[in-house]
Amino acid sequence: MIVLPNEQATSTNPGLSDLETAAPGAELAPERFDAMVFDLDGVITRTAKVHAAAWKRMFDDYLAKHVAPGEPYQPFDIESDYLNYVDGKPRYDGVRSFLDARGLELPAGEPQDGPDKQETISGLGNRKDRFFMETLRSDGVEVYTSTIDLIRVLREAGKRIAVVSSSRNCQAVLEAAGITALFDARVDGRDLQQLDVPGKPAPDMFLEACRRLNSEPQRTIGVEDAMVGVQAAKAAGYGCVIGVNRGDVADGLSEHGADLVVRDLAEIHLAGGAPAQQLPSALDRVDEIMPGDNQELAIFLDYDGTLTPIVARPEDAVLSDSMRQTLERLCRLSECAIISGRDLADVRERVGIRNIWYAGSHGFDIAGPDNERAEYQEGEEYLPVLDQAEQMLRDKLSAVPNCQVERKRFSIATHYRQVDDADVEKVRQAVEETQVATSGLRLSSGKKIFELQPDIEWDKGKALLWLMQTLDMDPGRFVPLYIGDDVTDEDVFRELGTAGVGILVAPASRPTGASYRLDNPDAVEQFLERLGDRLDSSSA
């Protein structure tokens, strides 16, 4: 894992000391990690004070009633007691930890003990939960904008994101903040109980997050503001643990294993990707993009969002007659292929051009001009698992209005573009549960879509290189040019590097590995027309 710290971010890992300085802030090298796991309270949301106030209200009430009449008692101290005994822990563990520190002992009780039952650990924990929910409903939730901005950047770059929290109210907090759709997985206090595993500082929550994200711990970054959380992520074997110092606990975070300590996640940046709005327009650089002498272009194109606009229903993404004519002309002048997440038969029918190569299902299934077929063989063994997952998703989501489950040969796409915001969490949870219940599938996300695919090292970028090899395209002669719009297309841009030309179709300022940009499919058509003119004139 590479993290590039600067003077604003204190590195505590000797392995980071020889890395170059980056300014402003610390940089994450995207090729060195696949996922990031964020704590909730104090990292994503500003609920730490709400939790602390609920703990104090509950404990002060309990302590006042359990001292001898007329005797003073030492109230719960937010500055010391909260941080030392309850912060980051499951609430029953927090109750027990604080009472132990005061020399008090209570029976564990049962999870269903009511909040008015103050003679058990469970009763006191549930009472704290009641106080917290009362404040949550009345005051709402504030978020750390810098954290949300970083998560959006990471998602756009194709990184998988999870939230971990010892709180059983994690989902309620995310819903109150309106950010549930930002996370590919969630592990919270309810999961701890269901899985019957210990909470922080044990590593189990962070290991479960990796399992749900299909990410190896050493390829995962953990972000925590609590010392027990840092300790847990470190124990899980995470490649890097970032501590967020919201108070005066930088030394404690470092001592418990943080590789990097920052004051705020605004100090963290993703390396190697320029904001799309800063890229030159491919329309203005056609001559620059043209290959040199004794070289030819091999043109690869995404479909949805590139050749057609993004639409609410995937079946409505129809190729225009003018775009088809532009492509037909281009295919006569250059080697061309379509690489799409759509099923092979679907994308072939929609484009409708015979003398072109098609790679469907992110490259798992390929067909050529003479109906030549080439399948990535490792994908075949996953077909029964995909069948099982498809049926599970259809059963789970049948009652969610406007949710579409689209089965492709080598993947299952769940579209929620037309789903009511209040139901998005149900969709995410159903896909996540299906992924957990089946074996060998990974969960990815894109533009209003969750997708289950075989969990093997395969993506559009590897499909492009494999396709070039299959078609005997000598890399010394052919220069690959790829145009795409989604986070899955970043895999292609990374594979191409400086050996090809990457063009992102996006007006937004998301970071990208592409070299040029186009604002929309209309601009793509204009660019392809100009490219055709240059190819035509150069062959004359």
C-alpha cells in the first residue's frame, strides 16, 4: 500500500518514510488498493457528540440513583470516560467497560431488556440507545463534507466502499443523512449480534467488510477516529490504516497502529487521476490523437453513456441512425470493437453492424464479424452460481417498484435509477445479501446500478488487451483508443497507460486516468466523424 504523506499528515509507519512528498495533502496510489472501509461516527457523520451526550445522560442518571443518600457521585466525563471506555465499542461492551472502571458490576441481562430496566447491562445499553434515537429524530445528522467528497471521488475511480460501526443504528443514521447509496457494504452492531463475533478492538468487523467487498485486507485501507477502531483495522491486516484526529488523540491513534494521522480527510487525495474538467477536449486534439507513421488505430467503444445517452430504462438505450452510419464508416477505415457490460446478444443487436467485434458482459463473451466466438473460459464455471443469485434477487426485489434485475450471461445487473430514494437501501441490502449468500461472486457498482460478476481477475481493461491478442493486433503497430463514460471504464484507462489513448465521456470533475474528454454522446459522434475524416484523408 502506498500513501504519500506530507507535512500536514503525520506518518508513523517506517515503511512510509522514504516516500516522496506530495502537496497539498497526502496521496493514495489507486493501483495499490481496491477498497476503503470507513468508520461512521466521527469519520463520516458528526454523531460522536450525540452519542457522547446520550452516554452521559444515561450514566449520570444511573449513578445518581446508585449512591448512598446524600453522598456525592462522580458524573460521566465526556472528555475522558467517553474516549477511554465507550468510544467505538458495541454499546453493551461500553456499558460494561465504564462500570468496571467505577468498580460497579451488573448482570448481562437479555437484549430485549427494556430501556427502563436499569439493573442489567442490556437495559442500560438500550436506555442509551433510546436517548440517542430521540436526539437523532429531533436534530437530524450532520456529515463531514470532506469525507463525503472523498468517498464520491473513490467511487468514481472504481473503488469499493464500506462503512463499519459498532452502533446498531448505523442504517438509521445513514438514512437520516441521505447517504446510504454511497456504500457497497455495511457492517454494524446488528451484524455483530447476528454473526456472533466480538466488536472493536477485535478485527472481525473489518474482516467481514473485506469479505463483503471482495477485497483482500492487504489491498484495503481503513479509516478510523477511535483508538480501538484503529487497533481493529490493524489487527485485520489492512494494508494501511488512516487515523482521523478529531480531538487531541493523535498520539493515541499512532500508538494503536495508525500508519497515517490527519486532522481531516480533506488532506487525502487520490493520485494519478486528473479532474475530467481539466482534460483537453478530444474534439480539439484529433490531429494529436492520430497515430504516427507505420501505426494504425484500433478503436474500442463503450455503449451506454458513450454511443447512446444514459436512460432510465436500459432497454430504451437505442443507437441513433446517424451514430450507426458514423460507426459503419469508421469500421471500413479502422479495426473497431464494442466493449460493453451488456449481454453479447443484446449489444450486437442494438449496434447492428456486421463487420465489427463485440465484447459483451465486460469482455467475458466475444463475437466477431463472421460470428467467431471467444469466451473467457474461467467464467463458464460461474454460470450455475449466477443462476442461483438471479433467482434470489428476483424473489427479494419483486416488491420494490421500478427495480429492474437484468440477467446477462456472465453477470446480473440490478438497476435502481427509477427506484424511489426511500427504497434504494432495500435494493442495496438485497444485492449485498445475495452476494454474501452465494459463493464466488463480487459486487460492483456504477451509474445507478449494482452488479454481481464472477470474482476473478477480469475487467474491461483486461478484456481489451486480451481482445487485441486474440485478434493478433501487434502492439507495435496498433495504437488502442478507448472511449467510455463509467467507473468500469477506468480499468481500461489504467491498462492503456501511455501505450494508448483514453477518452472519458463526462462533463463532471471526477478524477480519471483518461487523457482526453468528451462531454456527451453527441460530442462522441462529432469526434468519430472528425476521426473518420482524418483516417480517410491519410489513406488516400
